[in-house]
Amino acid sequence: MMIELRQEQPNDYFETENVIREAFWNHYTPACNDHYLIHIMRDCSVFVPELDIVAVNGQKIVGNSMCLKSYIAGDDGTRYEVLSLGPIGVLPEYQKMGVGGMMIARTREIAKKLGFRGILLCGDPDYYTRQGFVAAENYGIRNSENLYADALHACELYTGAFAKVQGRYYEDEIYNVDESLVKEYDKLFPAKDIVCGTMTQKKFEMMLQRVKPYKA
């Protein structure tokens, strides 16, 4: 298997969206909205096209990762620009082969060249701590509700990037998708069964519940 990483092109869009749909379907929630999310992210004002990466095996797209600009509202009153990574997904038959790790490494490389200080995301600690991320709590970074969250992870792009960036992390509002629009857009894709109560869904729900208050 020879995986090539490159920037997504307009003629890739629908194939990429189907890859993300296959990657996330029934995984974290029944069905998924990630394919619609990347569809609208491309036109978002904080979208970073240089970080819209596809993984290709031959002529087949097997993975994709995207980033948006976001920010940390620092406790010192400063607004610090950072990146939000995600969605990032790989076709099920190509998972556990290092494809996701390749896209993350390329994202870090390009983002550093673009001058960003760091990347944040919400995801599974078991996976992302193996990809160069640490708990955001280590840097004093909380979620928008001012809580430390087990799911919130951060990656510095240079040493000391988050040393003085304690504060609340805010993602762009585009991540709060309209589920009615998701359902309508999903009609463009092949029908799939919706399954509730999977082990991965239960794990995700438990992960989101693991938060603790910030004490100034």
C-alpha cells in the first residue's frame, strides 16, 4: 500500500465527503453529520485550505483531515489564535494502518510553516496521546464552558507555544451543525442503516462526561 498525501481539490469533494461519512457512520453517534460538516467548512471564513489534506491510495481517497482557525480567550485578556483539527477520518478498511497519523504529522508540519502556535481537538485520549497531543489541562486550557475536559487535547507547534496561553478554548460556530440540513444533504448518498447503542457510542458519551471545574 502506497499512501500519498496531498491537498484536496474541488473534483475530490464528493468522494472525500463519502469517505468521511463511511469513517464516522454510527461511530460516535447514530448516523453522523461529519460529511455535511466538511461540505460547509470549505466555505467558512476561518477555513485553512492548506490544511485540507486527503490521503490517497492509487486513485482512491481513503482519508481526509481539515482545520479551522479558532482561538483561546486567555486569562490575561489576550485572544490567542490556534487551530481546530477535525474532522479527521479514514475509511474503515484502511484504519489501524497509520493513515490518520500520517495526516496529523503533515498537518503539524504545514501548520508550523504557516506560523500557527498550536492545534487543539476533541477526541479519544487513547488515540491522540499517541499522535503528539497531550491533555489541554496540562496547559491550563479549558473548554468554552470553563471546564477541564478529558476529550480536549492540545499540541504545541514549537516549544513553549502554550506556556502562557491559559484560558478558554472556542471553536467556530460552524461545528454546531443544523441536523435538519444534515438529513437533507445525506439524501445524496447511498442509504445506510442507523444503529444506536454501539460500544463506540457508549465510550464517546462517557468521554464527554469526564469534565471537572476550573479553580482560579
